[in-house]
Amino acid sequence: MKANTQLQKSIPGILLCLAISIVAWYLGNLLPVIGGAVFAIIIGILLRLVINTETHFKDGIKFSTKKILQFSIILLGFNMNIIHVMQTGVSSLVVMVISLLVAFLTAFFLGRALKLTGNVKTLVGVGTAICGGSAIAATAPVIDASEEEIVQSISTIFLFNIVAVFLFPFLGHVIGMSDQGFGIWSGTAINDTSSVVAAASTWSVQALDIATVTKLTRTLMIIPITFVLSLMMAKRKKGLEGQESKFKITDVFPYFIIGFVVASLVATFTNLPSVVENLLVEGGRFLIIVAMAGIGLSTNLVSLAKNGKKPILLGLVCWASVAVSTLVILVLVKGL
């Protein structure tokens, strides 16, 4: 009875998020460089200015930003053939590992220098190092990030995705990079999958194939990163007064990541019909948009504008550091 009552209370907010996501999905298909998730956040933020989301919409919005978000990550696992990604992505492994270290170290030290509190520096670091908005979406529940922190991080990542789509092909031609070199560089140093595809598709078919596989290999890093962050959360909560005796790692372990791994294994070792696989993956992408609509509806625009400068500076430096370091390795060391 209690579960049914809670579900009934959540329906209005879920339907509102769903309505926003349908519009955002359509707009995202019209302008894929921006993407449906960003449109959903923008529409949600604007709607919050004219409707009271703290009334009967509140429970459904919270459900969308938490449970629906986690389920969407599980469905995205059906897009991951682990064996194929590991076999094809091995050539970019060294570059990828270095880019991960650069992104996380830059986010940590610069975030501390900028006196950024909360989870923004972690989310921006993860988004830059792994796969943009999807990585932020997977990490946010693990570290208990607020809706405002998620919006700040995704907005920052989005800004530099747009810049990268136009800047990377231009710089690649100026430097004289090969198809392989540009594919690895764009797949490693551009944050979001849609932006990687947009940039690499203007270069060549071979570069696009290499960039896509490199990007998928990066996406696999969600698994160890979220696990490490869950251990760090466990240690942090143990240090809180009164938490030492009763806190358990199971309290923060990201169980939805297990679902992501299982989905990846199913995609790798079973012969799912392509129609079913595409339906599951597209369903996951759509549910991320639903969750982002909820995050937009939960965001205070005034507070976001007031605190947005430091995250943007952090995102700029992280992105530039990864782009430059991987470019140096590819051009000077690998000769690509």
C-alpha cells in the first residue's frame, strides 16, 4: 500500500519530465551537436521559473533524477562489446591512461586552488577523462552529487564539446595528422560521444571508426572509476562522527554499475538481435534525457549563474590539458 501511494505521488513529476524529454529528444535529433540531454536541462531550468516544482511534482522529479538515471546507465551497457573494444582500442591504451591521469590530477589540484567545494571538481574531472555527460550521470549517484552540481558540470562539458567539434578538425589539418592520429586524438580528448562522432566524421571514415572505438574504450573506465569513488565515499563516511561503527561499503556501492557490466556481457557473449539491442540502447539514451529534465527542474538558475564561473574555468583547463598532452604524445612520440 505504501509503495503504491509513493508511486501515485511520483506520477505527476515523472510525466512532467517525460513531456520535457520528448521535446528535448526531438530538438536533440535536429541539433545532435547539442544533444537532447542539454535541451532537457535548459527546458527544465526555464520551466522551474514559472511553475512550483516543490509541490506535487517533487517526488516524481526526485525519482527521475535518481532511479531513472541509474536504470539508463544499465541500458547503455548493451552498446558495449567488451572484447571488440579491448582488441581494437589497445593501440590507444597508453594515450588513454595518460589522458585519464592528466584530467584527474588537473581537476584535483586546480579545483583545490579555486577553492571549489562539493563534487563539481570530481564530476568535471570524470566528464573530461571518460565520456562527458554519461560519465557524470554514472558518477553523480555514487558521490551524492546535488542537482545543481550535475548541471554545472554537464553545462561545462557541453560548452567545450561544441568548441572541440569545430576546433579539432582545424588543428588536425594544420598539424597534418594522419587518419589514425586524428581518430585517437578526437576519441581521447573530446568529452562526449556525439561530439566525437561529429568531429571525426568531418575528417574521414577511417578516423571516425578509430575515434568511435577509442571513445567506447574510454567509456569502460566508468566501471573502475565509480568503484574507486564508492570506496572513497566509504572512507569519508567512516570518518564522520558516529558513523564508524555502523557504516558499510554496501551503503554506497554503485549496484547499477553491476547492471551495466551484466548488460555489457550480454552484448558481448550473446547474439541479441540488432533491433532489440538498438532499442535497449536508445531507450537508455532517452531515459538519460528524462533524468536530465528532472535535474533541470531541480536547478536554481540564480545560484547556478552565481557559482558557474569557477567550474567553467576548471573545465577549460582540464579539457585543454588533456587535448594538449594527448596531442604531444601522438605527434612527437607516435608520429601520428
